[in-house]
Amino acid sequence: MQMTIPLAQRSATELQAKAAELLDMAETARTADTRDALRRLAGRFATLAENRVADQVGRCAKSGSWTLLHATDSNP
């Protein structure tokens, strides 16, 4: 018996990977209705992943943590 991890416990990376998998499945769908449904579901997973990242960044900004942020420029 395979255990399913609730979406609330999945990382943004896992959610984005599932969105990509669903888009791949949509490309091989036999009917337009199935293709469209898989694309909509992929969009929902992608949006959930984006929201998860935004929530994490927001928490870091509020706490002053720089864990998720990387310097792109060096200060002189």
C-alpha cells in the first residue's frame, strides 16, 4: 500500500516537479478534454509551488533570516 503525502507537506520543488509531470502527461493525452484537464491541474500545482516559495520568503523577511536569499552582488 502506497502512502500519499498531503500537498501541504510537499516542498515547492516537489510540487513543481508534479506540475511538470502533468504537463508531460498532457502532451500524450488522447482527448482534448483530458489534455485540458491535465494542463489545468498542472497550473494549480505550479501556482501552489509559487505560493509556497512566496510564503517561505515572506517568513524569512519577517524574521530577518537570509536563509533563502543569496547575494548576487558584492558590496565594495
